[in-house]
Amino acid sequence: MQLESINPGEFVATVHPVLESRDSEALLQILKSRWSCSQIAELLTDGSCDVRKIAALSLALIGDRCVVPHLAAQLRHPDPMVNQMAEHALWSIWFRCGSPEANQEVCRGTRAMNRRDYDHAICHFSRAIEKDPTFAEAYNQRAIVKYLQERYEESREDCMRAVERMPCHFGAWSGMGHCHAQQGRFAEALECYTKALEINPHFCGIQQAVDELKTRLA
């Protein structure tokens, strides 16, 4: 059954005051009780940038895997705030795309990584993958730790597993590029960075890496 489309004006009038009050619990309650993820995702094509921004912020809170393609399309939007909000929403969704148990392991792994306890971080990310082999972010986070440990080939392999499961994961594509660059495979690195920029033209720092590699290869 097709759900009824949301009236954009009504959506903004309902959500904006709660956003201004910074009451995240109230906002979460309103979003979950009134609209589905798919209904909110439709607003990402609205002509108003304000509607798109509020829709992206809402999806950061309640969005799931099904809205990822809609958000990925907004990464190319010319308004910087729209693409930033879409990027934020994607990262939020990616971190909760696994099973509940796998999500918990990724949270534990992230905390371990932040305190530079890399061995425990890898254990948690590996457990997340065991609990949910489809969880792209678990592979991506493990790739980051392995990169920090200078295990570049293993990191690249995890990046590849991440993009196999989430093809629009610009973070994993750029991570693959970093690994190739560290191993002196500059043409391959350029291909990965270019792919990351095709998905997210505003991804911080990658354009500079592309320019440097093009100069080196020339």
C-alpha cells in the first residue's frame, strides 16, 4: 500500500519548533509517531532547501537502510548545508545498519579506537561482523583501525568488503584510496578517490589528494 505524501509546509511547521527547543526526545517521538522513513525521504526532492535540510536531519534520527539512496543523491546538492546534513544522516544510519547486537559491538569498538586501544577495537568490530556479516560500517571501522596500525593491505580488503555491501560508502572508497597510496599504487588510489568524489563531491580533503596524485602521475 502506498503511503500518503507529507505536506511540506505542515512538516516544517510541526518539526521546526521542536528543533529550536533542542528536545531530541520529543522530536524522535513526533517523527516516529507521525511519519515513516519513506514519507520523509520524499521531502528530499522538495524545491525548498529548508524542507530538504529538516528532512535530512529527521532521517539522521529515524532513517534506515531504505533511505540511503535518497540521501546519497543529496550529497551532490549545490546548497552546502543540504549536502552536509545528508552526509551527517548517512553516517548516522550507517552506524546503526547492523543487528542490535552488532550495533552495540561497533559502539564498543569505536570507544576503544578513540582511546587508541586498537587490538580491542578490532575484536569488537570483528564480533560485529560475526553477528551481522552484512554490516558495512563494521568493516569500514575495522579498516580504519588496521590503517592506523599500518596494515594497509588488510585495511584495503575491509574497505572493499564495506563498499560491496554499501556501494555509496564514500568513506570506504577514500579509505581504499589511502591504502593504495601508502603502498605506492597511485593510479589505483586515484580511481578510488575519484569514485569517492563522484558520490560525495564535497568530501573533505579528497579533492586535494586527487590533484596531488594527478600531478604525480603526470
